[in-house]
Amino acid sequence: MLHLRDIYFSYQRPVLSSVTLEVRAGELVALLGPNGAGKSTLLALALGALRPHPGEVLFEGLPVARFSRREIARRMAMVAQHGDVRFPLTALEYVLTGRFAHTSATGFDSPRDVEIAMQALRDTDAAQFAHRRFNQLSSGERQRVVLARALAQQPRLLLLDEPTANADIAHQISLLSFVRELTRERKLGALVVTHEINLAAEFADRVALLKAGYLIACGAPREVMTGQLLSGLFETPLLVDRHPQSGNPRVFWTRTK
């Protein structure tokens, strides 16, 4: 579905170097790495907000650079780390902004748009916030509404930048479980940047490890989430064993003194 092929990108310094990564329909790929590794930049390149030089970003075999913004919005949705909005929108009004790629020339929301937006709020356990002001919600509540806005776009691919930030553990588990179900049931792709290593091990089909702009490993959690690779990735001593129920990797930090 998404193919990032031999991607390079620089600002004043190199940010990404020779990164090749695929996201397939029906799978969730978690992107792990320390701060400054280039994870958010990689999402922006996937979305077409930035362009690699050199390198190529393909969506279902077509160059993303050729798509209009509306065409991209019908295919991909970004869940970014949120902030305040400038206007006093309710949560429902905010989610309806995700329908812009599907609206008619009049620009008005149809009953179908409202129905889709409300279903997205229900799916993310945020329907109770529909008529509350977005800026009055807690950080965790806002994050669920931001995900609902992305779902209202009805995309084929979800790009999520730390979607569980500021959420309590119950909503972290609920959100990632829901995203994984979406990939299975609707054959969506999902690329998720997260610092929640143990949740990535439980919910991701594949895990990509990014350090200093280089993709150092990508594969099933049990293949790449080893003590050696993760300790090197984060430059801190880490131990890895197996979750007693799932058998997936479980990561601990170790005291050095």
C-alpha cells in the first residue's frame, strides 16, 4: 500500500538516509526510535507534506508527489500530536473538518457527513464529547477526537504520530486495539510512531527501528525487539523477556548503579 523507497531527506543536516519501508494493507507497523531519529519527518514524507531528495514515496504503486491534496486526503489520514484550535469548534465540528475531501462544491456538511462523523466519534469512544468545545477537553480526550477526525476521512492508510500520548493506560490499550481491528476488518494500513515499546510489541504486526535517520531493523516484534537491538537503539541498557500470556517481547530498563 505504502512504499518508501530509498528515502533521503535533509534540513540543514541529514535527517533520513537510505530508508526503505513498506506498509501493507491489513497490517499495523510501529515505528520506534529515540527523539530526533526522524520518525515524524518520515510520516510527513509519507503524507506528501515533504518530498524526499532523492527517493520515492508510492501509494498503491503511484507516486504520492503526483496527487493533489484532496486526492491524498481521500487515501491517507494523519493523527498528529494535537494542540489547541484557533476557533471555538465543538468536537463534532472538528471531526467534520475531516470530511473536506468528500464534500460537494457547496462546502456544506450533508446529513451523511454528520452520520459518518458521529460514527467515528462512537468508534473512538468519544461520542459523549460531540457537543463540547474541543479546547475544553483533556489531552487524552482530544487525542480520541483527533483520531475520530482521521477516521471521518475514510482513508485507506492511517499515519499516527504518538496517538497514545497523554492517554491513560486503558485508553492506550483501547485505541491501539481499535486501530489494529481496523487494519484487519477494513484492510487498512497503519504506520504508528510511538514511545510505548511494550504496547508496540503487543499490537504491531511489524516493528521498524529508526536511529539517527537510518532504518536499522524491521520485522515481526519477536525478531527485532531484542535486548541487543533495543539497547543500541535507545543507548540505554534494556532487558527483554516474554509476556506470560501473549509470548511477545516485554521490555525492562536496568539499573546501571
